[in-house]
Amino acid sequence: AVVTITGQVMDVNSTPVANVVVVLITPQGTVLASTTNEHGIYSFKVAASPQSYRLVPSKDGFVFDPVDKVLANASEDSKGLNFVALAKAP
């Protein structure tokens, strides 16, 4: 079975942040990447798994809250795995 994992990256003013690379690390250690669109949305289609998937956002000049998210059980579609992008101090 295939499940869809989606979320959004926004700044502190709830403005979507485009071009954030979100990395998904599978239980087997495979690394997949998705880049947010102009609405800050990212999406992955992965094999369903009772094991954990880890999501890590990354973009130059930003730190993220939370730093990462762990999806403990990817047995069904998961939405709303959102991150807040905070501009790094210069």
C-alpha cells in the first residue's frame, strides 16, 4: 500500500514559504526530498510502514520549529505535518 504524507511550511506570520527542501528518511534509511511549492506545501508518496519516517525541513537562512518530525506509524495518509520557518539572525 502507498500512503501520502503532506504538510506545509509557513513563517511566523502564517505566510507560506516556498522552496524549502523537506527530507524524508525512511525506516530503511533511504532519503527522499520534496521542495515546497508557492503555497508552502510538500508531499511524499511512500510505502505504508508500521515503522517511523522522519521529516527534516531545510532552507538557507532559516531555522525550523520543530527541527524535525517523526511519523511513528505510516499506515495511512498523514496530513498537517507542518513546520514554522524562522529567519536566522544575521
